[in-house]
Amino acid sequence: MNNDRWEVSEVWFCAEEQSWVVTAYDYDGNIVGESDYSYLKVDAIDTAEMYLQSDRCDAVKIFTKDGRLQRTIKNK
């Protein structure tokens, strides 16, 4: 992912790759940079939370394996 600030990082499951993915989206809904892939969901969440804590995004949205929104974490 590039160094620009973005609106949200989403953690979602990619069945094709059998991986958890962190994808960043800008304020217009466009993907920012390249996504990060992790074998474990907890590792993908850690990556997304790192972006949030470093003030690179406003929120993290975490989805279940079947695509439902599990929770949203917002930057304070």
C-alpha cells in the first residue's frame, strides 16, 4: 500500500487465494495501492489496526468469511 491517507481498511476473505486480505479504499471508494494477504485472520486484523493506529485511515471494517460485516473500528 502506498503512503497516502485513506478512508477505510477492509479485512475480508478471498476464497480463491484461501487468504485474509486487507484492502484500503480512498474517500471516493477507489482501491489504494496493493492489498496485503495473510493466511490468518488475526494477522490481517493486526495489519489493518496498525494502519488505523498510525493514522493512515479513519476506520477498519472486518468481515466474516461469508462476507458479512463483523465489526467496525474507528479512529478516535
